[in-house]
Amino acid sequence: MEERQKKLLERVQDKIRLQHYCYQTERSDTDWIKHYICFHDRYHPKYMVSAEIEAFLTHLTVKTNVAALTQNQASKSFALL
């Protein structure tokens, strides 16, 4: 029987679990990735480059007025993609 290929967020969760992060960190990182994907109209991250990441982080800073620490946490989440 053929095994299905895992979806993006499932692969991200696997990477987080391999690094033994807590559940809250896993949830936070996957939420940031979901926000990032929705911000870019559900375009798959494998087709995006650093310009899209910068656009999202700029949006967080300018439009939503998040703190620098929050922006850094969001940025760290993209390394898992």
C-alpha cells in the first residue's frame, strides 16, 4: 500500500518534535506559518523567496504594530519551512 506524502504543516511539526520543543512552541510556530501563507493568498511557501518573508515581517511591524520580539519569533518559524 502506498503511503501518502505529508502536508507542509505536518512536516514542520515533525521538525519541531525532532528538536524536542514544547507543544506551545510547536503551536506558535505553526500558527505563524499559517498567518504567513494566508497573508500571501495561500500561495505555497516552497515557491516564495525571501522577499515574501520580508513583506510579511514588514506588514507585522507597520500594520499590526507587533513588538520586535514577536517579529523575531515569526522570523524563526520560517526557518522550519
